[in-house]
Amino acid sequence: MRNARHPAPDEISLTEVMAALSDPIRVGLVRLLADGAERGWGELRAPVAKSTLSHHLRILRDAGLTRTRQEGTRCYVRLRTEDLQARFPGLLPAVLAAARADDVGHHVTLAPPCRTTSAEARVSE
């Protein structure tokens, strides 16, 4: 991930975007990221091995759908909504609406928030 290449907006290819969106796991990831929030890879849950999830995230990045950044040992990902809208107006909202209507990607979720123990809560006070 160190030297990950993100295509410039004018380099994003419709065929690569459509190919990346041909998998329900990747559609589910896009649905989760559509809220505009940047997510840590550890927050993402899918019914696949971590290495397979990493592969799906790489495909989305290489196609120009997401931007990934590394901070120390942690990786974060966000949807490139503005770039996609500029390059292919209306495509992302149409894909998201169809995915919701057909319930595609529903099995991709966020990890439950971490709960602090009462001892941790007292230390932070």
C-alpha cells in the first residue's frame, strides 16, 4: 500500500469502474463509503477473509472509486464522490439507488464501535 497509485480524475475509466462494481462485496463497500466518511480498513466487515477484503479494496482504488491513505500502520479509505460525479455525472447515485433497491452488498457492514470498560472511562475522566 505504501506507493499506492490513484488515477487522476481524467484517467478514471468507465469500463474499469463498471468492472469494479461487478462484485457484490465491492458494491457493499461503496454503499458503506457513500456517506462520505473516511473509514479505517479495520472498521469494514465482509463475509470474506481479510486478504480478500484487501483485494477488493485494491480493485476499488485502482479503478478510481476510492482513495486510500496510510497513517503509520493503519489504512483509511474514502469514496471519491466528487471525482466520480465530475467524470460520470449521475452514475454513482444511480448505482447506489439500484444497489439499495436490489439489496446488493447488504452483507458488508461496519464493525461495532469499541466499548470502553468502566476502568478505562475513569482513566479518561
